[in-house]
Amino acid sequence: MSATSATSEDRSVVRTLLRLWPYVRPVRARLFTAAFVAVVASCTGLVIPLVLKWLVDGPVADRDPGGVWLGALFLLLLGLGEALLFGLRRWLVARPLSHVEAEMRADLYRRLQRLPVAFHDRWASGQLLSRGTTDLMLLRMFLAFPLTFLLVNGVTILVGVVIMLLQDWTLGLVILGPAVPVMVTCVVFEKRYSAVARRAQDQVGDLTTVVEESVLGIRIIKGFGRHRSQARAFRELSGTLRGTELRKARLLAVIWGVIVTLPEAAIGAALVVGVVQVADGALSAGTLVAFLSTALALRWPVESIGFLLAMSQEAATATERYFEVMDVEPEGGGPAASGARGPAPRGAARPDGIRFEGVGFRYPDAAPDSPPVLDRIDLHIRPGESMALVGATGSGKTTLTALVPRLHEVSAGRITLDGRDIAGMPRQELRSLVSVAFEEPTLFSASVGDNVLMGTGDGAGAAELERALAVAQADFVAGLPQGPDTQVGEQGLSLSGGQRQRLALARAVVGRPSFLVLDDPLSALDVHTEAAVEAALRQVLAETTALIVAHRPSTVLLADRVALLSGGRITAVGTHQELLRGNAEYARLMSGAGDAAGYEEVHRR
């Protein structure tokens, strides 16, 4: 179910994470300051063992109570200073990193809005949701903690080792003994953990998709009594994710076992050697205390390597997943198809309607040897004319209508609006000229009025809304609890299918578009409502150039002419009567496409 499953082999974690720099750059001053403060705080902790050495070899050995109290005061001040510095570090990073996360989420949302429909057809929505939520949360956590402490702990370990070697180089070599096996373990862990981390985050996306589909499709699930099978599918995916997370936990347990055990054994060995040296008089008790205190102070920086590496791998995987979306080429303003010809001369465009000239279309992920969905489409819809597009199921009608507003890009040929090639038009301008209504209406969690007025500019008001609702015969809106201000809920599921379709039609006509594309917009209406909508819609069609996908004879009657689409080609164009008399396929489609009254009306016309 994953939209993509990029492998993590031959991946540079550092190079991957460096892609975050453009987002981090604006807050770099506070992050660098926070890192510096954390380094100072950590090094402050390493001063404590030196105070202990002075305390043991001086006031304690000399039985000086005043010196002991002075040493205790120094230790207290060092502890408080370390705590305050770490608190300052957290304050420095909290606000800027929440800003980084918000900016990345906003950029992801903007990119999703600009990506072509073909992209959204291929990607599961849960995968996209998980990138905008879970992955960005992981990145914020990485920038806030592991990124800083990979540097801080590295500096702390380096300074601590230098201090120990300066105090006694033989004990220092004993402590450094486990360094090589620990580094080898980290390298092996990094490779294995990265693959498991990627798998887990993809599985989170799959699980999110299942949850979303179950919530949106709850009526179907309940209607067919499929709650048990859906719950079983969810448990299976959840169990798979659990297994992957347990695999991550086992890998983390292994590296922690190595990282904790070997240094602890080295500290124990150093203690034995140090006690022998103190007994022989070769080492002072204070030096041994300071040495062991420094070694113990380095336990946390060393032991943290395991989960810091794990979080870095998860952050690198989250970065990969984020940029898998951000790297997809968004919809631009220029030609997208290699076969598209250049735009017609601009000048003063005279009305020419909609022209399809040698248009072909093949889905981007289709097999190279598969036939195109549309092939050499030539069609001219005159200015102010309404053209019905008729064809069998799967003939490519919806795909053809999607090419006009450039929801898909043509693979060959070109489409012109009043002589201008749409491939050379900015999408914003194109979609201000072309308005669409789809067979499956989509409404948003907003008011009825807001949903309808999405089809026009910000300056539209109550008059335009009232007119559009009247054209769509959406008189039911007046009976809603707050009228046009009533919230329709997610996807408008609180309304019937016919009500949603009428609001979608109102949205298409509210802006008085120059070109109108309707994909069977009346399929969910009853006969009487359909007749009323058609009567009002004829007034709108008289003022625009329209392409209407029609399945029922009554919808065909809205158009001035009809085009028959068969096998990806326009095989006939004419009036209703011409095609009924002269084209057997068209007559067969009409005879089986709707009610008898509609078919008789077509014949009568």
C-alpha cells in the first residue's frame, strides 16, 4: 500500500539530513547558541571531578573542615550552573524548532496542492498524512535533542578522555580499550536500523490509510456488516507494525547492551588497577577519585550513542520521505507534453471556443506498449455552443474533460481556448476561465455558502450565491438550520447524494465561467428535480461554451450537438437526430441509457 519504498542502502545519513538546512538556516543563530551552551554545561560537569581531586587530596587528607565546606560549595555551584545552562539550551531551541516544523508542514501542504492529479492517483492518502504529521514530529525532535547532543556528547567524550589521560595515561588506556568494538557495533547497527526504521514509517502510513478509509467509508462498512473484516485487516497491519517496532527495539537493545557493558567492564578494570597503584603509592587517592568520577561522568554520553544514532536514522528516513513528495515536479505554467505545440499568437483573442487538435493521452505510469486512453482527438466546440460527450463506460469521457482544466496534461496534440494553447497558459488563469463539476461531488468541512463560493473570486457575495443555488435548484438550502451558513461536515456526508451534486453544480456556475465542463452533473437527481435543473441550466449554457459528459438522454437534450467517443477516438459528431438516424452505436447507447420517456423525447426532438 506504500506509495514508495525507497531503500536505505548506500545512503549517506549526513547528506540526507543536510537537506534540512534551508529550513534550519533562519534559526541557526539560536541553534548554534544552544549547542554552545550545552557544550559549556557538559564541560562544567567535567570540572566536578577536578574539584573532588582537590577536596580528597587537600582538605580531606589534611582534616580541614573549612576546606571541605568550601569544596562542597564549589560542587553545589557547579551543579546549579550546569542545570541552568541546560535549561537555557532548552529555552533557546523550543520556539525556533516549532517554527521550523510549521514551515515544513506549510511547504508540504502547498506542494500537495500544486502536484498533478496523477500524483494523487498513485499515492495513498495515509502515506501523505503520515509525512505531514509523524515524520515532521520526528524531525522536530531530532533537531531539538539528538542533533545537539551528538555534538555535545562528542565534545564531552573527547574532553573527558583528555582529562583522564592527563591524570594517568595507563588508566586512560584501560578505559579506551572498548572503543574499537563499540565503534564497529555502531556501524553495523546503523546499517540494519536504517532499513527497519524506513519499513516502520512506511507501515505507519499504510495504517493511517486504513484508518482514514474506514472512517470515511463507515456507512459502507456498517451497511454490509464488514466491521469484523475491517477490524481484522487493521489488526493484521497493526501486528505487522508491532513486529517491526519490536525488531527496532531488539536492535536497540543489542547496541545498548554492548555500549553499556564494555565501558562498565573497562571502568571496573580501571578501578582494580587504580587501587593497586594507590596501594603501591604510585597514585594519589584524589587522582583515582577524580579519574573514576570523570569516567562515570562519561557514562551518559557514551550510553546515549545508541538511541542518538537510532533517532538520527529515523530522522534521516523521515527526511527522505518528506523530500520524496517535495522533489516531485509540481504543476507549472508551461508546456508539459513533448507532443504539445506552442501557443497561438496572443494579440486580441477572438472567440473560437474549445478546440482539440490531434489530442492524445496516456497515463504517466502506463506500460509503454499499452494503447493510449485517447488517440488523435479532433473536436471543435464553437463559441457559445454546448457539446454533449457520449460514449460507453471506460471510453475516456472523464479523462477527456480533465484535460481542459489541465488536471492531466495531454501526451500529444493541443487544446486551445479561443485560439490560445492551454499548455502555454498559467494554470491560475486557465482555471479562472474554465469551471468544472464532477460526477462525484466533493464538499469540504465548511458552510454551504463557502463550498459554493469556492467557484468564484473572493469578491462574490450573496447575490451570486443566490443565483447559483437557483440554477442548481438547491432550494433545500433554505430549509437547513442556518441556511447557507450551515456547516455540511466532512465531505458533505450529512447531505444526500443529489443535494451534494446540486451544490457542486452551483459551485461550477457561480462564477459565470467562459468555459464550462460538466461530467454527468445530474446523475444523482430524480426525474422531476433533473427537469427543473435542466430548465435553469439552459439559461447558463446560453452564455457559455460547454462540454457536457452525458449518460442519459435527458442530459443529451441540454446540448446543441453531440460527440460520440469510442475506443479513445471521436467517431461521430452531429445533432441528436443526425446521430440517432445515422449511427447505430449512438442509437444503442441512447436506447439503453435512460428511461423510456427520455428516449422518446430524444426521438421526438
